[in-house]
Amino acid sequence: MTATAITPELIAQHQLTPDEYGKIVAILGREPSYTELGIFSVMWSEHCSYKSSRLHLKKLPTRSELVVQGPGENAGVVDIGGGYVIAFKIESHNHPSFIEPFQGAATGVGGILRDIFTMGARPIAVMDSLRFGRLDDPRTGPRNRRVLSGVVAGIAHYGNCFGVPTVGGECLFEPCYDGNPLVNVFALGVCRKEDIFYARAAGAGNPVIYVGARTGRDGIHGASMASAEFTEESKQKRPNVQVGDPFMEKLLLEACLEAMRTGAIVGIQDMGAAGLTCSTCEMGSRGEVGIEIELDLVPQRETGMSPYEIMLSESQERMLLVSEKGREDEVFRVFRKWGLESAEIGAVTGDGKLRVRHHGEVVAEIPNRELADEAPLYDRPHGKPLRHAGDAPEFLPASVQEALPALLASSDVCSKRWIWEQYDYQVRTNTIAGPERTDAAIVRIKETGSSVAMSLDGNGRYSYLDPREGAKLAVAECCRNLATVGALPVAATNCLNFGNPERPEIMAQLVEAIEGMADACRFFGTPITGGNVSLYNETLGEGIYPTPVLGIVGLMKTAAPVTIPFKNAGRSVVLLGGLGGCNDTDFGGTEYAKVVVGRLWGLPPALDMDREKRVHDAMRAVLAENLAESAHDLSDGGLAVALAECAFGTAEIGAEIDLDSDLRPEMLCFHEGPSRILVSTAHPHRVAAIAAAHGVDAPALGVTIERGIEIRQRTMTLGSWDISSLKSVYCQALESHVK
């Protein structure tokens, strides 16, 4: 093995600490080679090893009767009945999307899709959770608009070309994301229960087979780049961003699923973060075996690549397989049929080591477990999160009449049509409810006659004010969104986006968010089956809001869903959960506080989980008896915004509302207290009876009308609006911001 002078500078360049380097020397019993140093640096990076979060992630619930596979594999798997399962997961591609927005986002979609079909499941839906900086800021606006346009185009390009519908998501804007956007992508697939595959190597002597695209120099050190803060030099890291080919990935999907059906494949892993390094050592570690490969046999698209470059490349559309010895030709035939390269590059061994040869010489020899499963684990210092926002400021309330159009035009609340119209959300014809029609997306599982509903949610402002409560509120809202379409939540995946964990105040945010999420997921029966932690989301020392994002799936019978818009005039408008209360403290995280007051303060709205769950149960019961013509949860912007969104259907049916409350008008109309769903119904008494049986308030607020929206408070008019004017503002705002 060729010796390389390992200097302190070289160690630091690989984002390893002196103590970590000492552990490497102890594991090997010698100084590492340059290739080994690179292998350790990516596998022990935050992105791959979760060394700051693993200790706390163990607090999350991960099991239930329906969970077939929890954390530790490429995707979680849940039993949906009829002999079928769904595989789903969420991943981040934040850092690459800042450096190269189009390819960063595109390859984020490609990576999460491979996670799904690596499990043997065919991807049938994608959702995205996006965060960007201010679009109208004179200094950062032009760059933020470029990043937004590039990210959306990248997601659209990859998903549309691959042929998977992007069925929904969320997109929010805050100053803290000016230099660090968040691009989280969720994917879901379906297969028969017996067709699940795992990323585990087995059987000494079995061949290790490389399939898919050739290896190039793109993406080298992408995993470790995603485990560091951004600096002025970050823009020079474009070579760290991979380049994707969705058409090749589509071929790879079909070839892999067909090869799996031959019965010749023992284990399979995609080459995502850390590329060939990750796929070899993780398959070996999970299977408690070794893997030996010869790099001369790895298909390469560039000449003169070093062992270091080949092992760390994150070129896209590549997979690693282990097949049964003697059945290699069955695998090769399938990939030839689909026009894809495949090559036997090594074999499974019994010694538990990753052994890498180049021109016959051993350039790396590392125990798999120490590399993959026994990476450093840190209990980083943390106390309680800092209280970032003070007491309520003195402010002059705006009139409800003026505030509602302002909120509907704000970048957070306005329609995201400009985004989702770039996506093909109907491809494969399984999409029952797509973007902005319902609070949760719904896809049909044709094989079982059932459907899966999906919701993706997170609120950085709430989590900034109180990480524990912010995470609980995100879980509650996802479950509430599923309830509005009649689905029962069964499992979740999470993406934890935070700043630098080496700062105790940031680590405190992460710990509190995980513990809050654990409490809520346990209460609502939604175990976490997998996910992603994205840390070091900071630029020049400025961190993002703590942004835990939840993707929760629910099961339901296939039926035409109850959608958001009012359908007919003369129907009662009922608010399941009641008007709720509000005070100055929990009004500071609302959209009203952000848009109208221009401040952030206080705490997020208080969540009573028992009350929240009773509202969900009541909503599902109302839908089961076909009593609701429309349903929409109250979230960003509160009651007035929800009423307006319910009026934006094709028929533009509005409502006359009279609110019996002592709250100040701006709080009454715009507070964001949870556990509330707006329903229109021809049977208000039956809805009220169901609500009462669940211990839930359900006041009738008013009636739907042919034209217009009017809100009164005990006969005093707070506002009266023309629907077409509000709808125009709502639908055109984002596009006007982008242009």
C-alpha cells in the first residue's frame, strides 16, 4: 500500500478532528493511505454517520404493527394490506441546491427515487418541502429568485422525465434562508410484501456487480461538503454537485426491478452519498461480511481517475448488487436488455473488511463495521434553547379588510401554482388529489383498491420560538391534513434541518425538536420509519431557523375526496374545533405578525394533543357519513385565509360569517391556533352531534353564498371582499415575486 504523508492540514481539509484521526490510526494499526483517509472522511461525515444526532434519534418511536422496516435501510416500509407494502422516505439536498440549484435539486429527486426502488418498490409519488430567502430584498432577492427558479426546474425536469408525479408539498420564505435554501424531497413507492429487497451483502464468494452509469469526477466529497457550513469559497464547489440523467434512471429502475424478479440478487444498494464507498462498506457491515473490489473493473467515463476519486465519486444513476455465484449471467442479460452497463467488480469475503485494489495493489483495507456502524458518536453539549423572541411589541392593528389581501399576497400564503404547474402531477394516472385541491395529496394503489394520503409540513418560525412545540405542531398539522381527506395516519418520515451542532444552542434546538417529535408521533400513532438529518445549514455564521419537516402517510379507501372549495350556496359553515383562543404571546409567530406587524415574538400556539386527536376522529366520522361538501384545515393565516381559500373554487362560492367572540378582530381572524377544520355541510345538526360525541366544539359560523366573503363579529362588519379580486392577488403573487 503506497504511503502518503498525512499532515494536520490534510486531516483538517477532510473535516476530520485530530481525535478522529487518532481513532482511524487505532482501527488500522497504522497510518491510513490517502484513499483510506478519503473513505473515512466521507463515511464519518455528519451527512453519512449522523454522529451528532444518532444518540438522540433513538428517542423516536419506530415500531408498530404495520411497520415492516424501520430506520436503518434505504427507506421505511409499511404494510397496507392485501399483500402489499409502501416504501417511503424523505431526504435533503440543501447544500448542493445552493451551489448549483438545477442539478442539486434534480439529483436530490434522483437519489430519493433510488432509495425507493432499491427496496424493490416502484416509485409512484414525490413531494417537496422547500425553503428560500426573500424574493423582494434588493440585495439578496436576485440570487434567491435564481435559486428558486433553478430548484423548481430541477425537480420538474427529473420527476417529469423519470415519469413520477410530484403531487404536492410546501414552499416558504424567510430571511434566514437567504444563503442556505432547504430542498427536502419525499418519495413513496409500492410493491408486494415478499418482493422487498435489502442492502445487505451475503455469501462469501458471491460476485459484486456494478450497474448503471459510468463513474466520473462529479460529486467527489459531496457528503462531507454537505457536513460543513458555507463560506465565501462554497461557490467554488460546483464539482461537488452531481449531474443527473433521469432517462438513464428510468432504465435503471426497470432493469433493477426485472433483475430482482430473477431471484439471482442477494442484496442491492444505490450509490448515493459517498458513492462506491458507502454502497460497499454499508452492504458489508449490514451483512456482517467483507467486500473486495478491483477498481480497474469499475466502468469509468474519465481517464486517469485515481482510487481516491473512484471511491468518493457521487456520479448518479449507479447501483451495486450482490448476486448468487453462478447466476451472474442472468443479471447481465437483464441490464444488456435495457441498454445499461454492468460489470463484476469484486466479491463478498468472509473477513468483514472493505478491501480495495487498484492495478492489483491494495489501496484500502478497512473493517466495515468500524467504518459504517461504529463511526464516532458525540453527545454534544446542549442545554435549553435560547429564547430568541421577546414579548409582544406595541403595534397598531391593521383593519381586517386590509390585512386579508396582504396575507393572501404574501409569499408564504399565496398560491404556489407557478411551482406545481411545472410538475407533471398526473403521470401514471394514480393521482386522485393533487396540489391545492385538498390538504393532503392522495394516490391510488391500484393493486389493492385502496389509497395512500400524504402530507408534508414544517414551520421554522414556530420551531425557532420553541423547537419542542414547533415539532409537535408539525406532526399535528400533518395528521390533521390527513384527517381532512378521511385518512388514518400510520407512519412518518422526517428531515431535520438545523445549523451547526457544535454550537450548544443549536444542539439544544435539535434535541428539543427530536423529543417533541417523539412525543407527538407516539401519541398520534405515527412511528418514524426513517429519514434524514441535515446539519451545518449556516452561511458565514448565520444559521437557518430550526426546521424539522415531517412527511406522514395515511391509509384510506379509494373514493372521490372531499376538496377544499365550497361547492354550493346555502350550506352551513361549521368550524370543527371551535374558534379557539389567542393572546399576545402566541400571536407572534403568525403570518399576520410576519406580514402586517413585521415582527416575530412570543411562543407558538399551544397544542393540546388529546383535543387535536379528537378533532381528527370527528372529521373522519363526518366524512364517513358523507356529511361534508368541503373541508380545509386552519393553518397559516388562520380563519380568514382559510375562508378565502375555500372560496377560490371554480364556482367562487363565498360565505357570510358572524363570529361570536371577545377576541380582538385581528386575532379572531388571523390567529393560528391548531386543532381546527372548516367544513361546509347541508347537515349541520348531524355534524354537531358527531362533534359532540367526540367532545369537540363545532359552532356554525355562517352560510355559503353565491358571491363574496363577509366577516362580522357580533354584527359588526370586519371585512367584505370580492372573491375574484382576492383570488387574483392570491394566484398571481408568487409569479410576480419571481419575475
